[in-house]
Amino acid sequence: MLLPVAVFVGFAGLAGWALMRDDPNLMPSTLIGRAAPAVGETTLPGKVQLTDEMLRAPGVKLVNFWASWCPPCRAEHPTLTELSQRLPVYGVDLKDPEDAALRFLAEDGDPFHALATDPRGRIAIDWGVTAPPETFIIDGEGRILYRHAGPLVREDYTNRFLPELEKALAAE
């Protein structure tokens, strides 16, 4: 008889703790401060292949996991296009049919300086990606400085992502 009550109290306590955290939207990454994982060896036809060397090149850069079938990815696309005029933005196309990904980039523009494809989702697992879109800020030595889960739009972009990007650019 007490088991259902104990389960409910445990669940309520866990939910209450989650609501009281400083930032309930923050998804910590164990990769912060570590070298960015490999990005694979495939890309879309006609696109520049993203390489591990590009991630370790001097300067701050972004790596964005996206897919044409992902509505939030479409919502953040104008932001990525704008950011790509300031710094390199690299893309990893996640579990996407090749023709759909190419059509999306042809219709909405291609903000990516180079691309990798991840048809089975193995690269995303190595990076700790839970669902697209996710964007990583990478330093000039190829270390992950920040992970942003979700689309780069509105207050989430200006209040969470942009301060981290400005901090990374200032430390260059």
C-alpha cells in the first residue's frame, strides 16, 4: 500500500528539484573543455567535406547538428546564415536523406563552410547530441567551449548562446 505513495513522493521530489535548478534548460556536456570528437568522412555531393583539421584550425568556430526534417532547424537557419558571415559555421547533417538535405540548402541557402553527414547518428552519439538542432562553440585548438541544445532563436539565442559566443571570441 505504501509503495505507490513512496513512488509518487519520490517523483514529486525529483520534479521539484528539477524546477528549482538555476537553469532548467541547461543540458551539461561532459565534452566541455575536451577536444571535439571526429566528424566522419562523408559529405553531401558538391559540398566541402568537414574535417577534423578544420575544427583544430585557429579561431572560434561553430558546429551545428541539423536535418531538413527538423522544424527547429529550419527556424534557426536565418541565425546560422547571419553567424556564418562572422565566423566559420560547420554543419553535420543528421539522419537525413541526401536529396532532402540538398533541396533544403538550395531553397533556404547554405550557411555552412563545410559539411559532414551522419546517416546513422554515430557522430551525434560521440558528440552527446540528443536531438537536432544542437550547436557547439569550438576554440582555436579544437576544444568544445559550449553546447547549445535547441534552436538559436529569440531569447534563448540572445540570453544564453550569444554571451557564450562573445566570451569565446574575446578570449581569442
